[in-house]
Amino acid sequence: MAGMNEIEKAIFLFENANVLNANAIRQELKHIIKALEAQQVDKWIPVSERLPNEKECNLYDVMHPCHRQFICTVKIGEYEPQTRQLFFSKVFGWKYGPEDYNEHVIAWQPLLEPYKEERL
């Protein structure tokens, strides 16, 4: 199965289920599901779990060389949580312009890739 992506592996396992050991299939499918969940784009990450790592920060060099944009859920006072696009840096934390959101961000996720029109 070398050289196959996770979806191709799953298809192969289903197509060859009568040949392969059922336990081996179960274990491989669990591994595939875990790998696909890790790739899930719209997964919220609680700040209590972790902050963006160096790789995630380097992926979004959009506006400023020291700050990367992320989509965040913020909770301010007694208001309902809101979604905002904020900047993150290891030095200043969560900011939007001069406003500091460090006490208000409860979860975050990377920005989606912008739409790119296909050229013929």
C-alpha cells in the first residue's frame, strides 16, 4: 500500500476485505480515520489545548512578517461567542490592530486557502 493516500488505502481494504484479516482491516481503518481527522480543515482547536505552532504560523504569511492570520472564536464578557479573523504572534499573542484579544480567544483554526480560479 506504499504510495497510496489514505482514501486509496481505504478503498483497497474494502475491495480486498475477503482476502485480508478482519482485525488488520479494522486497525488500518482506525489509522486512516485518525489521519483524515488530523487533516480536517474546519476543526476548532481550543486555546487551552494549544496555540498555533511554528509550522502553522509560517503557512499564513499574508499581511505582516511577524503575524499570521487565523479564524478565532472569541468570548467577551457575557456576550455570545463570536467568530473573528485575528492575527497571532508568539510575542504579542492574539491581536487585531492595537486591540488585544488574548483574554478573549477560546478557540482557533487556520484560514482556508483562498479560491483560485482554474486557468484553461
